[in-house]
Amino acid sequence: MNDKSSKQKRARNQADAQFARPQQTDKDSAMAEYKAQAQLSRDKTERLKALRLAKEAAEEKAAPAKKAPAKKRAAPAKTTAKKAAAKKPAAR
């Protein structure tokens, strides 16, 4: 009887081990793939940023520096007829 239970335990342990190995390798390969994709994304972002900065620098050199347009003074507020009449002294 003891022999039968030990065979069952051994068989179960072997089955568990076979099942656990693929899960571990799947987990490891998934993590490796994730890290590789993240690195590719960082590299692409870095490359595109360098291209953008180079383009902006070239555009800045090509275009002469323009002065900012002078700000116009605000026009004095127009007074309405009622306000103008209230300000004028009444004629005698």
C-alpha cells in the first residue's frame, strides 16, 4: 500500500514539474519580450527627439530673427451720449 501511494506522489510530482516548467519559460520569455519592446520604444523616442531638435535648429538658422511686433496702445474708451451729457455743465 505504501508503494502505491509513493508511486502516485512521484507521478504527481513529475506532472506538476512538467506543468510548471512551461509556465516559467512563458513568463520569462514574456518578460524578455516586454523589456525588448520597452527599449525599442525608448530608442525610437530618443531618435525622433534628436531629429526634431535638429530640424528646429536648422529652421532657426535659415530664418532671420524677427522682432516681435510692437504692441499698439489701447484706444481711449468711447463715451456714450448719456455719460457725455452728464459730464457737461448744464447751459443757463
